[in-house]
Amino acid sequence: MNTVLEVKDLSVALKVGNNTKQILSNIDFTVDKGQCLGILGQSGSGKSMTAKSMLGLLDRNFTVTGSAVYKEKELIGESKESLRDIRGKEIAMVLQNPMTCFDPLCRIGSQILETFQAHTDWDASKQQAKALELLERMRIHDPLEVMEKHPHQLSGGMLQRIMIGIAMIMEPSLLIADEPTTAIDAINQYSIMEEFKNIKNEYNTAMIFITHDLGAIAKIADEVLVLNQGRIADKGSLHGILHHAADPYTRLLIEKRAAVMERYHNALYKEKLRYA
């Protein structure tokens, strides 16, 4: 397999006044073409910080050290302009709350076209055709009508699918999904997870899937990295993590998930008995 991203000793420190707080410490992982790395952990564990630190999305109060090599290009220490060129075209991100990622005052179509104008040399005709193509690819009904709508006129699930479509129409080598199902309902969560599975299988795209949800990780990840307070608690294959986790923190996450699922299935069983 071809390695798309190799991260070694990635560390992040935050300076507040005269004090320095360590946010991430010595994070290591690789992501290969067609592979999904799931980054799992509770809020504040450093999951999103890992992605932001690699892509130059932190302000000057943060100090980032270590290495993140994307296709033989070192990202750590790269200029903001260079990273801006890579983001959105070669490395795409899908964020957790689609409502905050779209300008509420602009129509969906114009926001899609802005992405094309920033990252391609396509003429207006090709931009329009590609916009319709991405909406159709994401199974958005009436794409011409949707392009004329404002974000508040669409559901969270539909906006999330549009975000995924925008990311994938640029044919990125690496897709980073940061808690992409957190802000949407259960039905749309299932639909969005199916989209990510299709992307992985159809396009052979390298993927980092960041979440606190072990169930989501189990649906898509090949390898799993478990973070706890900015450090690696566990890492390995999905099967290994689920069945042979070495770290107590990881085992706790798995046990909590199992307990929730058991309560859910018991509730369903009792409900069936009521109507039997």
C-alpha cells in the first residue's frame, strides 16, 4: 500500500501568559491509500487538535513540533500559503456541524462555485456542471432547486452530504472527517456513514475519521488510534482494539459502548413483548 500521510512525534503546546500547557505528546501514525484510520477519544482528548496542528489551523499561541509528511512533503513548519493550497484540494476536511460551515446569507450554489474558483481553473460552464454532478453523486434530489436555496432551508443531513460532495469533487488524496455525524439525527447519521464507506471503497481515498463514537469507528476504520489527554492510549487494527485492547482507558470505552448497546437491545425486546 502507498503511504499518503506519515506522522511522527507530533506534539502541540499552548502558551498562556507565562505558562505552557502540553496539548498533544508524541503522536505517531500512518495512513495508506484506501485505508481509514479512526481516531477515537472523549472530548478534550486531542482528536481534532491532531488534524488542526498538521494543517496549520492553529494560532500563534500554539507551538507544533514533530513531523507530518504528506506524499513526501513536510507539513509542519510549512507556510500558511502553501498549506492553504493543499487544504481543500489535496487534503479535504468535513467538519462536525454543517450549519456553521456555510454562509447563511449566500445560496448553496454560489458557495459550491466559490470552492471551485479557489482551487481550479475551470470555466463557468464546467463549474456549473461539476456542482450539479456533486449534488447528484450525493443523491441530492432536485439539484438545480437546491443550488438556489440558503443553508437554513436544508436539513443538517443534506448539508453534510453537500459538504462531503464538495470535498470529494476535488478528488483529494486524503479526507479528514472530524466528528461528521455528531450534529445530525440518527437516520441521517446512518446515511452519512454509508457515504463515507462508499468513498473509501469506490475512490480508494486515504481517510482519517475522528470521533468519540466507537460504533462509527467500527463501521469504517481499518486501524484505530485511541487518544487520552493528548497521548496515545492504544493503537492497532480494529479487531485488535475491539477484542484485545491493551489499555484500561480503551477497555473502558469499549465496555461503555457495549453497555449502551445492551440497554438498547433490551429496550427493543421489551417493546416487542408489549405488542406480541
